[in-house]
Amino acid sequence: MSAGGSADGAAAGAVDSMHLLILGLVGGLVCIYAAGFLGNLVGSVLAGLGAVLAIVWGSDAIRRVASYGLGTGVPSIGYMSLSVGVISALAGLTIGTILKMPIIAPVAGLVIAIVIGAVISLVATKIVGMKIPIMIQCTIEIAAAAMLAVLGFCVAIVGACDMALIYEHVVGTGFIAVLFILCTMAIQHPFNACLGPNEDQVRTLKCACSTAFLSMVLVGLLSITTGGLGWFLVFIVGLIGWIISFKAFVQASCEDAASTRWAGLWPKVEE
């Protein structure tokens, strides 16, 4: 039996994975593009929310592919895919600048992430010999989600999808390394935290929302260095989202638990 509780390894869920894909892919792109037209204040918040949508999508893809084993491969595929995401986001920005068409940067980065993700997954399945039927699809999804998450937070920090600003305030300051770690943990942690025989997709997604919004809170703090009030809105929206989602996750965990104990040791005998 898999960690997700399905006999054939595929983790079933109450929420259709295709709906999450559309939410993360389309929602992430729309929010990033809209940020370029709405200015630093509203645009930064929208870009951050786009990253949140991408993280939730990526977390579900992690859940589906990792449910074929014991969950031990979650960190590996998480860090690998986020590396692809960072490279793809910066490459997309560079291509948009070279072609003097910055509007194509998010789509270019997405295409690069999909191609690299496909190559990596083909190597894993055809050469390494990993017997996971959905390895190719999920690796592509995680890589694409990683790219949107990284780019969304980059735009949230500078308030625009502009290569010069992102290289100055995100890459040059070293914040890109922070985003790499933030997005990796936000995407891979939910399934790692919830896996087990009674793992539930809705509870895992609630955890994913909490990690995504917590990352948005930290991105808001990073945005202080760029000036303006955009950082405050990103921080406040992220904080409100984290409080709501984390409360929902804790409540779901308590409801699904056989018993709970907030302090002290467990009794030595059954009560």
C-alpha cells in the first residue's frame, strides 16, 4: 500500500488534479501578467497570490508522484524541480529582454521548465529505470509550478516582471537563494508532513496553503529593501492567508486524529 492509501500506488483525492493544474498554471500566469499592469501595490500582492496558487498545484503533484513509494523521494524531486524552476525563471526573463519582448518572459520560462522537466523525467524512467507511471507528467508539473512560484515571488518583491529590477533586487542581493529554499519547502513539506496510511488530500492541500502563505509573508519582508508600501500589503495578505489556512489545517488534523494531547506525556496504558 502506498503512503496515499491506494493499492495501486496512485493517490486518490477529493479535488480533481486537473482543476488544481488549471488553477496553478492559468491562475499563476494571469496573476504574474496582471502585476505588470497594476503597479507596485496591487501588482505585488497579485504576483504573490500567483505564487501561492502555483505552490498548491506543485504540492498536489508531489503528493501524486510520491504516493507510489514511502515518501522518501519527496525532498529529492522537490529540490531538483525547484532548481529547474529558478533556472527557467531567469532564462525566461533573459530571453524576453534579449528579444526586447519582456511580455513573453513568463511563458518562455514556463516552456523551458516543461522541456527540462520532461528531459529529467525521461532520464529517470528510461535510463535510471524508475517504475512510476506518472513520473513524467508529475515532474513536468512540479517544474512548471516551481518556475511560476519563483517568478511570482520575484515579481512580488520588485513590483514588476522586469529583468533589470529582478537581477538587481533579487539575484544581486542573494534573495534568489532564499526564494529557492522557501519555494522548495513550501512545495515539498505538505505531503512530507501529512503522509501515512490516513493521508487525506484536502488536509494536505490545507497544509500547502499555509506553507505558501507563510512564504508570502517572508517575501513581504524581503520586499522592504525595494522601498514603497508594496511590501506591507504582501506581508499583511500573506499573514491573513496563513492564519486562516493554518487554523484550517490544525482543525482538520485534530478531526482526523484518533486522539489529541496538547501537553504532557501520553498515558502508559489505554484510558
